Amino acid sequence: MPDIVNRGDTAAARGEVDAFLADLKKKTASVRGRLIFALDATASREATWDTACVLQADMFREAASAGGLDLQLVYYRGLGECKASGWISDPRRLGKIMSSIMCRTGETQIGRVLAHAVKETRLLPVSALVFVGDAFEEQADEVVLAAAELGRLGVRAFMFQEGDNRKVERVFREIADVTKGAYCRFDPGAAHQLRELLKAVAVFAVGGVAALTARKDAASTKLLGQIKG
């Protein structure tokens, strides 16, 4: 025989569960940073992809000093392929995933990356989005609109451009502006420049502006000049 349950009690219990889940969501978000690490994996990015495989471990190590980091890898390549990993807290696991990915010729899919970040943020708060790329081949208005929605959710986009293409710079800056994030350019093959930028964002993802301010290095100062403006 099924149990007889008072509907009022059921509603009250449901309300308590909802309140518990909401509180858990807040606590979970505050314990560790959640960073989406997005990369262009098209053919032109092969050399920097190999560099990123090495540098991602530095991001985790830097974030550990400020608390901890959960990172999700998002990448696109080939004919419409855009994939995301689960949330990862072990740099060795992420490195293994990245080393198994081969770059393939294709067009950019930055709009899909931003839409994915919006979806993830609506599930649990995301501290920041990092994007590393060298090209842009989409409709700028549509992509900036997707970025604006991410900005409304409180997620800053840190757009790192390899090379000096002016069209790419213009769109990357717009994305950074509408999310109150930051734009930086690094030279092709300049691992040191990219390493310092990624480490700075990892610290921001965990500890926010205060943690970034405390680093007092060139990369952090460069980012702070934009996100505090």
C-alpha cells in the first residue's frame, strides 16, 4: 500500500530541498574557481596547441596558491567539430586529454564556445572564460551578442590573440569589453608571454581582483588595467 503523504508537508519538504541545493550551489562555487579554457584547434594553431599542453599545468599550480581550480577544456576544429571535456581538477588528466587531440583544418567557432559558456554558467557559476586563438571567420554581431549574454551572467572573457591581425583584434576586444574582461596579444611562439597571462587568469578565477592585484607582475597588471577600467 502506498504511503499517505500530506501535500502541505510535501511542499514544505520540497522547499527545504530547494533551499539546501541553492545553498550548496553557492558554497560549491566559492570553494574553488571554475575556469573554461577554450582553444582554437584548427591547423594554424598546431604549434601553440603543443605549447598550451605544457602551460595548462602552470595554471593549476598558480591557482593552487590561491585556493584551487576546476577547469573545463573547450576546443573546435575541422568541419563543425566543437567539444568540451568534463570539469577537471588534475592537470595530468587535462594534459593527457590535450595531448591526444590533433589540430585539423577548419573555420572558427567562437560563437559556439560562448554559447556553451553561457549554458555552463546557468548550471553552476563560472569564474572566467579564457580563449586563445589567432583567427575570426564568423558574423561579428552574432558573436558579440552571445558574449554580451555571458557578460550579463557575470563571466569575464579573457581573449588572448596570437599574432596581429587587426580584424581579429577588433572582435576580440569587443568580446572582452562586453564581458568586462580583458584582451591581450602575444607573439607567435612566445610561450613565456602566454604562460604568464594564463597564470594570471587562473589566479583571478580563484581569488578575483584582490588575488590578481596581490601578484604584482606584468601580466596581472596588464589584465587589471582593463578589468578595473
